[in-house]
Amino acid sequence: MSRAGHGKKAWWLAIQKKVRNFLLRAIRNSIIAKTNLVHRKILLEDTCNHCQQAPEDVRHALWQYPLLSPVWDSNPCWNFRSCTHFNRFGHELVQNVIIEGSNLDLFAQIIWTLWHRRNLLRTIDKLFPIEQVTPDVIAANENFLRVFPPKASDAVNRFPQRVKWKPPPNNCFKVNFDGAVFKDVKNEGGQVIASMAEKISLPNKVAAVEALAAVKL
């Protein structure tokens, strides 16, 4: 799955816009991890400030950093973290989350909270215990769903199915009509048995055109 494919998945997540946008930026490797700052010649070295053992790229900051284990180990759906190695955050890790059917909404909220914690510790040295990340993630998801509860029709609206004409049952007729096309009546075999075309004065509403077509037919 390409980055574009991951992005399409991200647009449908039931999460805050800031969280969705952060996930998209992380997939594209465009957040300001230290490796990116070195690449842009803003910093001279990219060693992680917290572990002092590895370069701080997106994958390290949000997934691989050892002290993040209390967060990722708190939910069995992330158990693959201990046995699967990913070279790239977006193309490999996020793709695995999607393929495995893991909760991408939850994943996005976790990485946003981890990045928020990282920035607080780095910029203002504000205390943010790693044990507080999971409760904050749960509270954020619950608050969002309380304000924006999912709709039963969301799945239908997101993935519209192609409409295909089907013949009616035996001894029945199916009437097709529209205010802008030829009208016809078909039998169970799909043969047209009646049709009509007529020029009329244009009503104010589309519904009126269609209703008039149905009445005249």
C-alpha cells in the first residue's frame, strides 16, 4: 500500500483533525524529528535526547524508543512490536497496522500524545510521566466520540456501492423515470415495453420534474 493509500485511510478516521493531520505528516516523514532537522541542516547531530543511544527519526520517536514500552505493551493489539522490525514508519509500520486490522484511530491518538509528551519534555521540561499517556489517550477518544458520535450510515457514505439495474420479479414491471432522460417500462426479461419523451416547461425543482415524469408515464 502506498503513502497515498495510507492517507486515504487516515481521512476517514474518527479522530480530531490535529491528530489526523499529525498521522498524515508522520506517514510522509515530515514531522520535525531530529534526523529531519539534520537533513535540512538545522541541527548538526540527530541523537535522541532521551535515550542518547540512537538517531531520533520518526520511527524511533514514536515506536522504537525503549521507554515507550509501557504505552505499547498496555494493549495486546500492539504485541507485534516486540517481534517485528520495521525499517520505515509509514510504508511498513502503518501499513502493518492497517493490514492486521488494528485500531488505526487508537494508533493515531497514541502517536500524537507521545509526540506531544516529547515536545513538552524537550521544550519546557514539563513533567509528563509515560504512565499517563494511555489514560490521556483513552480520555481523548472518549471525549471525541461523546461530542461526535459515529453515525450508523457512515460506512455506507464512505464506501458507496455501484448501483446496477436488476430485472423485476416475474409478472411485475419496473418503471424507470427521470426528468432528463428517456422514460421506459421494462419487463422481467429487461425488454422495453413502453417509453415516452416529451418537452415540458421546466419546473422550479428537480423533484417536481421527476414526479411529473412518473405521472405522465
